[in-house]
Amino acid sequence: MPQYVFKMKKGELEIEFSSDDAEFVEQQLEKWREEILKKQAQ
Amino acid sequence: MYYNIKIKSQQSEFTLESNDKNVTQREMDIYFAYIFDASESFKSKIKKIVLNNENLKSIEDIEKLAKEARIKKENIIQNEIIEQSKSNTLNPENHQSQNIAEISQRNEKDTYINSESDKFKNTKNSISQNNTQITPDKSKNTSTYIESKNIEKKEPLKTIELSEKAKQNITSKNTIDEILKLAKNEISLIDLSHNETSKTINIGHSQYDENYNNGIIRFEVDKERASKIKNELIEQRELYRNKNQTKINDIFSISNASENEKLIEECNKQNIVSIKQNEDNYSLLQDEKSHTNTLAEENQAILQNTANNDKNDNDKISLDEVQINLSKTGYNDKYIGTKPEIELKEENTQAPYIEFNIFLAGFFTTELIDEFLICAYYIKNILHKEDFTMKFLNSKLFPATGKIADMTITAALIEKGYIKSIDNGDSVTYSITPEGENYYTQALRVGE
């Protein structure tokens, strides 16, 4: 079964998210990406 | 499936390991909101938390904030949101432009974080089933709720939602003296709630009579009139007491909402009431030696009792039913020393049907989002209700699972197209869609 590991960093802080649920990973990352883009656009 | 999160800084790190994606999703969103300075709309969707400190630089800052954060139970947040929604229904011009997230954001002016914030203290945690166990707050289930559906006009002393039989006896033209005369000493509780959000008088009958609108008669009045009526009622009660030489609480009690809540709390502390579940009905015992039921057990019995009454009350589903059932099961009645046992036996002579906890036992899932959908299917196909409120669904879900669904679950299911929201003008209800039923049949019922 595939495993997905993603890291996001801001300064010294780092969030590492790992799961084998591809659909959930996609949803979560998309949600976060949109939120980051939204903040950048402001 | 596993869902792990690891938060690292130069000083420390901690890991959350879970196989419940709902828990992980919420946790991740909270951390994301903290660390990446998410927008207010994003934070408001989390519901659990609104950040005041936007200058976080380290995990220590997060830990500090988490420790200082005010703990607030999910059901209280839910109640606030729903109460706010009800208030908005009285002001339709506001309601149309506000979504749940905005309502939540406005309500949560303080910093909220749930009890799971304790995990911040640990360097490594493992969680499997981490949905918050909530015991309903009995003091909230007193007569402070208003049924906004039933309040259409703000006119003084308006009788609402009375049965035909009750209307024959009590009309909007009755004076309070006439009402008292009609009710005689059957009145057990007069609850005057005349604060800014609830201008209601609830008159509860100790002798439960379904023809009297489940024992509750409501009048909408303004604050001044409520105070005046209260004084009149106290005066009438004194006259009645002196004339009949009876104890004051044997007739009826008069209180405002806050006073009543105190009385209910006192009842709880003293364990005046215990509830025993028999095969066919509930009976109330005042035996002090039998006070073994826990708060949670009593609440579960109340919620089950609510479920038993649903079939005959399909068009009146709201949290008010919990309040009404509290009265049926004796929290109010015991206080004033009445005997509700006869009425309880009469009202429970109904044909048996499948309880949701039994219905749910046929499924393998333990995920809240699936249980929500199963419950939605159950409400439509077993209870034959086309739509439901969140409170009603949770009244089924909580006794069976110990979990309470919030709007994030609803939003996720709406996004998938499995449920739909129905705007009734003065309220919002939900219904399972054909796609949701198809998913239920194809995916959830794999064990059959």
C-alpha cells in the first residue's frame, strides 16, 4: 500500500503529515493550498 | 488506514498517530491555522478554536496558548450556534446573508480549544478513537429554549401551538385568571423567561396530557408583561394556598429561567429522581436507596424516551423535546411533588420499532461521518422523516455512539452530495440525498 508523506515548513516549525489514504491526503493538501494562496492574495 | 501528524521545531517535536481521519483532520487544521496564520474564515470552520495571538513562533508558544485556552464543550458550542441561528430566524434579513461559519465566528469571540489540547503537553501521543465524550448539560435542558418556528408575530399574550382541544379551553383572549381557573392546580411549573433573546412563558402541566401540546403551553409576551404576569401568578398562588391550606409546592411553582435552572441543579445534586428502564416503559422512583443511575445513564434514558415519542410527534422535532421529556421523567415534576407515573405508562404504549443503536450495530464502521450518514438514512427510512435538524440527529447519534456531529461533518457530506440542506425560511434542516442512500447501500452495508 502506498504511503504519502508531506512536510510544510514555516520558519523553524514543521508539520509532517503521513497517511496511506490518498483521497484524504489530496483533500487536505488542496484545502491547505487554497488557504495559503488565499492569504497570499490578500 | 492511518493518519499521522508530526510537529517539529528546533527544541522539540511531537507526533499524533490516529486511524480516525476525522480526528486527524481537525487536529491538522488547528495546527495549520496556528502555524500558517490561516484566515479567519478558515479558523471559523474549525469551530473549536479562534486565535487571538497571531504571532506564534514556536511550539512553546502553542503550548502556552493551549494551556491558557478556555475549555468549552462541543455541545455548548453547538447550542450557542443553534440558539444564534434561532435568533437569526426571528430576523430574516440577517439570516439570509449568514452562513454557519460566520455565525460560529461571531459566537466564538473568546479563544476556545477542546480538552484534546492536553496533547500539547506530550512529546508523543497515540490516539485511536478520540471523539469527545459529552454528557449533556441538564441545566441547559430547562425551559429556556424557544421554539422559533412557532413564534410568528410579536404580539403580547399570543397563544401558540395549541391542540384543538386545548384551544377550546385556552385561547389568546383568556386572561391569566381564566387560564389559572382552567388549569386549576394542574399547573406544575410556570417558567418566565423574559430576557432579551427569549420572551416566553412556559406553563407546564404536571399531569401530562398530549392534548395540551405535550404539557407545555407557550405565550409570547414582552418583558413588562411577563413581570406583571409573574406577580399576578404569585399572588394567585398565595390565595390558592391559603384557601386550600396546602403547601406551596403542591400547587405550582413560579420561577424565572435562571432560578429554575438552579432548582434543577439542586435536584440533580440531591439525586431526587432515579429512572429505571423496564421492558415497556419508564417508571420513576423516589426511593433514596435506589439512586444509582449516573447522569449519563439518565440522559441516555431521556434521549431514548425522546426517540420513543418521535413516531407520534413527527412534525414537532427540536431540542424542546428534551426539555419536555425532562418534565415527563420527573425533573420538574419531582421538584413539585407530583405523580407522573400514570401518564408515562399511558404514553409508552406504542408499537416497538428499531432503536438506532440496534440499527447501527449492523455496520462495521466507527467513523463519525459514516455514522452520521447511517443515522440520516435511519431517520428517513425507519422514522420516515424527510428531513432533520442537527439537534434531532444528534439526539439519535449520541446515545448510540457517544459522539456528537458538528457542522464540519455536515459540510463534508454536503460537499460529497450525500446530504442536502433545506432552507425552510426560519430554520435549516437536512435530508439524505439519493446519492447518499446509494453510498449507504453500496459502501456501508457491505456486511449484509
